[in-house]
Amino acid sequence: MIADRINRLARRVPNWTLYILCPLPALWYLWLGLTGGLGVEPIKALEHALGELALQLLIAVLCISPLRKHAGVNLLKFRRALGLIAFLYVTLHLLVWLLLDVQIPAQIWADIVKRPYITVGMAAFVLLIPLALTSNNLSLRRLGGKRWRQLHKLTYGAVLLGGLHYVMLAKGFQIEPLIYLAAILGLLALRLPALGSPDRARQRG
């Protein structure tokens, strides 16, 4: 079976390879920006590329549980690494906006308050901070499994806000941000308890 082959391959791949390979696109885009390879607006292009990669990684994190449940593909060992690397990309996306795009400290807060898409994006970043800080074994032991899992459900809100941020900043009608948002909504819907499940039926009875 394909799932078994993927699982066998996944067991052979150490987690640390993700920490090496996944940040490489950021270095590549930075190199393109420095060498004039990002067009006439390199800062905007770099900002967009980093944000889109962050969203893709967050969506990948959302895919892991449904893949295990519905397809038998077990990639749980990579979830923490993907989440932390996604946070890295979100942070880089934010730093490019702060340091290279806005540049004026007094304008930063005004933009966050006055521009809804920035407000939504910042809210997503704030939700990701406690997740990044507690993505380690020490935090898991201190919080306990149940509290830790409850805290990390903030991932759902953060990814949803990230998708909304992408849709809101798009100029005019663009299909790509809507596809991302639809994928996020679909992955979140898979986590909802089935209304017609036997457990629900017994509860109603």
C-alpha cells in the first residue's frame, strides 16, 4: 500500500532534516532580493513569498492528523518541526514588513489598528507565539498532556486568521488566496464531530 511505503520512508527520515531543508527557500528569496531577482518591488515580493510559505507550512501542519486518520499516513513525528519552521517564516514575514517596508516605528501601530488585514495578520502571529514557546518536551511535561493539547488548538485559529489575512490583502479578485482559505476551512471541518456518528445518535437517544 502507498500509505505503508510513505510510513516506512518517514521512519527513515530524521526530524533534523526539516530544520535544514525547510528554511532554504527563505535564503533563496533573500538572495534573489539582494541580486535583483524579485522584480521592481523586491521588498513586497519578499514579504509575499515568506508569508505564503508560512501559510503553506501551517496548512501542512493541519494535514497531518487527517492524513493519519483517513489515509493511514503517519507523519506525526514531523508536526513539531513543521510548526516551528512555519513560525520562523511568519516571523521573517513580519520582520520584512516592519524593518524594510514600513520602517517608521510611529506608523506601525497606526497600520495595525487602521488596516483590517494587518490587524488579522497580527492576531494570527500573537496566537502562534505561545505555540512556538511551548513546542518542546519540557512544556509538555509541565503543562500535562491535556492542557498542552488544549493550548495547541490555538493552531486552528491562527491558520484560519492567516488564510483570512491572505484573502484580505489581495487586490481585486484572486483565486489563489481563496483556494488557500477553502483548504483551511476543509481541513478544519474534518476535525468537527460527525453529526450522524453513532456516539451522537446515542447521546440524542
